[in-house]
Amino acid sequence: MTKNVLVTGGNRGVGLEIVKGMVAEGYKVLMGCRDEDAGLEAKKDIVGGDLHVIEMPLDNESAIVDAFTRAEAVYGPIDILINNAGVLDDTQWTDVTSESFASSMQVNVFAPLTLIQQSLPKMIERGFGRIINVNSSYGSFHESLAGPFSYAISKAAVNALTVKMAAVVDNAKEDKEIDVAVNSMTPGWVHTRMGGADAPKTPEEGADTAIWLATLADDVPNGKFFKDRKEIAW
């Protein structure tokens, strides 16, 4: 039976390449995007495959839950969740406000949490699931949280979220045999609107590790951080 994949921020950049890759692998893919028209425009360039556009603004918890619920009602349960959408606020720490910081946290952390809350319990119940949180080396303590203030802290929180949710999976495995995993990955410095024109990697290269984690069938890791298909330090 075809598995369903939800990719947030799937209409451009790395997210679009993840969508294309998962469609090519034969999955039913739900392209989550803030604006349906933007998703439909991006979909025009993808020929064939089982692809559907889901309007899912990530700035409001109830809207996320409503969109997720409607998506599952129409297309069936989400087997693979790829939390790709993110915002990069490069405001200097001295100028960050509680409102601007909350905006970064909402899209980068709270929205993935909401989607995990909606999907992970059902994955555990069914015995299968993959959650991939698309992150950044800027959120790595090992690399000194080198990015802009709000972005780096919110991305570090994404890694913390990954570890906590992976522990939920490990605890569930004590009661029954399940094939569920939660991991983080960084695409690296990618030539996208966020990454800029000087970035050395293509969006397709940036998407590779997420697709790899989503489609792994054997020796599936849980609660790890990856770059270029290799585990890296938190």
C-alpha cells in the first residue's frame, strides 16, 4: 500500500526537491504550503506521480490542526512527516523583540511540534512512521550556534524536540515492535532564497539526506542528527 508523505514548505527550495524526490520514489505526497496558489504553481513542473497541494499556514496552531485533519480525512493517514518549512530572521540580538522571536519559534519549532503531536501517536499505533525535522548547522551546539540569534536558538530547539520525540518512540518500543523513527538533518549551505546565491550546494543535493531518512527500510536510526547521510554532533 502506498505510504503518504507530508512535506511542509514543499513549494520551493529544498522542500520542493524533497517533494520531487518522494514522488519519484512512488509515494503519495502532500505538498504543504502557506498559499495554495503557490503550491499549484510549483506542482505544474512535476510531471506524473501522486501529488496533492495542501494549504497549511504554520503561524497558527488551530489552523495547522485543521489542515492536518482535513488532509488525513481526504488522503489517509500520514506515514512520513517531513518538517521542512522554516524562517530565517537575521535581526541582531540587541534588536530582537519578544514578538519577532515568537514568530521564529512558531514556524521553526511550535509548528513541527503541533504536527508531531497530530501524527506520532498514530504512527506508533499503526507500527510505522518516519519524522524528519529539517534543521541547520546553525542550530548545533557543536558548531557554537553560529547563526543569527532567533534562527540559531529556534533551530537548537528543533534538535531538542527531535531528541525528546525520539525518546517517546524508544519508550513505545519497550511495549511492542514498531518501525518508527524521529531524526533531524541539515541540508548544508544550499543555493535557495534563504541560503543565497553564494551557497555551494544545489537544492537537490540539500534534499538528499531527508529523502534517504524517509525511505530507509533497514537499520533505521532514531534520535540522530545527519548531514550528507552521516551522523553529526548536536
